[in-house]
Amino acid sequence: MNTQNKVALVTGAGVRVGNVIARRLADAGATIAVHYRNSGEGAQAFVAEIIAGGGQADMFQADLANREQAEKLIPAVVEKFGSLDILINNASVFQDRWLEETSNADWDVNLAVNVTAPFLLSRAMAEHLNGKPGKIINLTDWKTTRPKRFAYGVSKAALGGLTRSLAAALAPAVQVNEVALGAILLPVTAAPEEDEMLSQKLASRTPLDRLGTPEEVAEVIMTLIEIDYITGETIYVDGGQRLSRT
């Protein structure tokens, strides 16, 4: 798929990896639907930047843990831009909690944002496309069996199943893939003085001995968008971390 003049929705596009993905799509000529939950200031500045550069973009607020709000997102984008060709399910909930620390509310919000919202958005997009070509890319984790991040890990494993089921259900018109990330950015909760130590620790766990970059993630996503003969696949952007014993 050529991204020129296509409409792309990137969830969680106001900050971090989602913002870089959306920026790369905008540079490739796509019209960008910038979804955000709380980062309205960043989303607004980003939209203004795209428009100032001659592109097209608008911002769309939704709490993806709220099913009603999630279901309204695709119709809002289509109403604004007239179409939707690319969906990047990037927004995610991430919690460091063991099984015994996981409340029912924790479980519900992880499943809602990390699995149910991508399902709802993908289904609505497919209904809109009605057999026309499209791309859906889900962002997941290189490792889903994470006891310390119990609900998160289970939800990302479920997202993998959703990716493959959608790929089968929506073929041949829509290709659905996922990108499994390793250490890309440091957690937002890390104190500045701890950043270097944490960065070195994470890098030491990868055969490539460094963190990845959001730009590298964006390039992989662009490849999956541009090539039409890949579907139901997981592409690992983890520096080979899944090969390591640590």
C-alpha cells in the first residue's frame, strides 16, 4: 500500500512511540488521525505541526477503556476524513503487578485497552472498508509470560491471538500483523538519575547491546504497510532479546 493520501489512525499518538509512528506516516503523505486520552496538549501541538508542514491531521480524544468511547472513534475519523485505510493499535496499559496484586479492576482495564479496544476498532474499520484494501498493525510485547506484569502479559498474549484471527478473517483485502517490542524507551516513571543505569541494564539483556529507537519501530511498521504479501505475522523489534537467557 502506498501511504500517499491514505488516512491513518494511530492510537496513543500524542506521545512516545505512537507519536513517532504517526510522524513517520505523515512524512510519507498520509493524513493522520491522532488519538489521545490525556495528552491533549501534545496531540494539539503535533497536529498543528503537521498542518504547518502542509499535511493533514486532526486529534480525536477517547478513553479506550470505555467501550462506548472506543466504538465512537472510527466513525469520528471517517466522518472527518471520509475514509480510513490504516489502523495502528499502539495505545496500551502497562502495570507492574504480580498475580496476587492484580485486582479485578486491573484485569478489566488491561483487557479493555490492550485487547477489546483493538478488536472494536479493527471490526469497525473492516465494516467501513467493506472489502477495500486496508492495513491493521498491533503493537505488542516480545515477552507475554511476565509474572510481575500479570494482567498486561495475558492481555498482550490475547492480542497476538486477535492479530492472527483478524488476519484470517479479513483476508485478502486487509493485512493484519503485529510488531513485538523489546526495550525501546525507558519507563516514564524512571527518575533522571536512574535513567543511565536502567538503560545499561536493559541493553545488557539484548544481543545487540543497546536499546532500540522509536524510529526503528516506525520503519518496520512502514515496511508492513508497503508490502501487501505479509499477514498474520509477528515482527520482533527487540534487539534479539528473545534469544537471550536473561
